[in-house]
Amino acid sequence: MPPSLCIELSDGEQARLLEIARQSIGNGLTSGRALQVDLSRIDANLQTVAAVFVTLTRAGQLRGCIGSLKAQEPLAQAVANSAFGAAFRDYRFPSLRADELDEIHIEISVLSEMEPIEAETRQALLDALQPGVDGLLLEDRGYRSTFLPQVWEKMASPTEFLEQLCLKAGLDAGYWSGTLRFHRYHTLSFAES
């Protein structure tokens, strides 16, 4: 059974989360800390414990992406923390500068629960993947990486998706092992217009 989303968000709730993300980045620029959300002033749905990723782009290019694969905190606070992390703690990029704030585009992805994929062979895994739908987590003896479903837009095939995921984990593109573990997940994704 494929993973299902654990939450539905209205347009207003999505807009509020995007606002929280931008406020948290602004707070980071002025105080060096993520925004602490007053949960008593937030709709109950945004207090649901959820796993999220926040992706920042600038001129169509990735500028930061941070999140959690495990639901650990209320959605609104998870968004604030992930937005701050994407702007200031993604090791692939320098910290966001104040003069970039108006140029970044924010996307939020709320993750479903993880579903293990049992695959004895590389081909069985490739056959099980749903391009454009599945996010994928790869784990093997201390190596770990994930791609959100949106990454499919940049990949020509499931083979390239898996090869790039292996490389991201620090493994060879064609790596395969009997100890590899995979989990799929889906996302509810929305972005600034």
C-alpha cells in the first residue's frame, strides 16, 4: 500500500506556513536564530506533528534545502526551523545574505510516513519506483541520502534518480548491496507564487 498524506492543508494554512518560513529567515538575519512560533496563536492543524523540508531557490537554482524525515515537532515550528536551516545551515551553500532575501523563492514539503521498499535487485527497485510521485530514502551502513519527489523533474529516468541518490550518499553511482535499505514517501508541496 503506498504511503498516504497524513495532513490536508487549506490555501490559507499553506500561505500561513510560507509566511512563517519567510519570517524565520528574516529572524535569522537579525538575531541568528529560528523564529519561535507561538503555538497558542496557531490553528490546531498547524500544530500537528509532521516531518517537513523547506527548499530555497534563487533565480531557479537551489539555494538551500533542509528538513527532517521524522515527524518530531509541530508543523509550524518544523517549518520555522527548516526554513532557518535551509537559509543558514545547508553546508552546500554560504549563509543567506540580507540582500538575497527578496530574491529567494520558498517551497515547503510536508512528508507522509515512510514505507519500506523490499527490493532484492537494483532492477526490482527501479521497477517499484513511481517517477514524479515517490521521494526516496537510501540507507546502508552509515551512508544515507534522500531525494524529495520534486527531484524527478531534473532526472531523465529512474536509473539516473538512483545513481544520483547513491552519489549524494557518498557511494558509487552503480552501487548495490544486500544491506541497502530503501523507504518511499510522498509529499504535500506548495510554494510562494
